[in-house]
Amino acid sequence: MRIEVICLRRSVLNLMGLLIVVLIYGALASEGLLLREADYAASYGRQVLFQWDSDSSSGVSMAAWRAARKGTERAIELLPSSPVYQDQLAYLYILRARQTPDQGLSKIFYSEAANRSLVSLKLRPQHGWAWAMYAEELSGLGLDPCDAMVQAKHRAPYEMGVASVLQNRSLNGMHCSE
């Protein structure tokens, strides 16, 4: 009888261990699917940004920009704690602000971009490129970008992307004391 109880306990423990493994595997698989769905949703936005970065003189149509924004917003719905998608949406708004000749509308786009950058910076405050984008957004809003520029230079002094954002037309010639 004692041996049967010991065997039964081992069987129960083995089943519990197996159940835990299955639950962990299921959770990881679910997370993987969520990541893949979010990445797919944001992929068109990345394509639009790459196209625009490759040839900024051609511009991006409003329809393409809207589709890119919609996909990126879907990625944020799926993974709201991902600073990558927040950065991507902020950059899409910067893209629109740069292409908009209407100053009032441009400020609205810069404001939306700044809101997304603030979310990103709360999630990942050490990211130099996000600070550089935030500096451009502040400048586009007519606000002082110096603190953000200093943060960008401090956190990523040798990153090419940071240097190119800080040297763009709206920040060119600004000198901030550190």
C-alpha cells in the first residue's frame, strides 16, 4: 500500500510538472504569435519610412502614409509596451510634418510625434535616437529643443542616426550648452 501511495504521488507530481511545462510553452507560443502579428502590422510603416529615407525628395502619398500609420497603430494596440512601434509612429508623424507646407497642420503632426516620443522615452529613456527625434519635434513646435539635444548627444554620441537627426534643417545651427 505504501509503495502504491508513493507511485501515485510521483505520477501526480509528474503530471503537474508536465502541465506546468505545457502552460509555459503555450504562453511563450502565444507571445511569439503576438510579436509576429505586431511586426507584420508595422511592416508597411517600416517600408514607407525606408522609402522616404532613401529618397526624401519624392515624398510619400497621403494614402501610403495613412496605411503606414494605421498598421503601426495596430502594432501598438498589440504591444503597447514596445518603444520600437512608438518610435516608428513618431517618425511617421515627423515625416508628415516635414512634408506639410501648412504651419498649423505641421505643428499638429509634430505634437502627435512628440506625444509618441514621450511614451517611447518613458519606456526606454536611454535611447539616443528617440531623444534626437524629440528634439526635432520640440523645434517643430517652436519650443526649445536643447535639453533633448543634450540627452541625445550624451546617450548616443557616436550613433550616425542621432547625428543626422540633429543636423536636419530645423535643428541645424542650434548650439546648446551641455
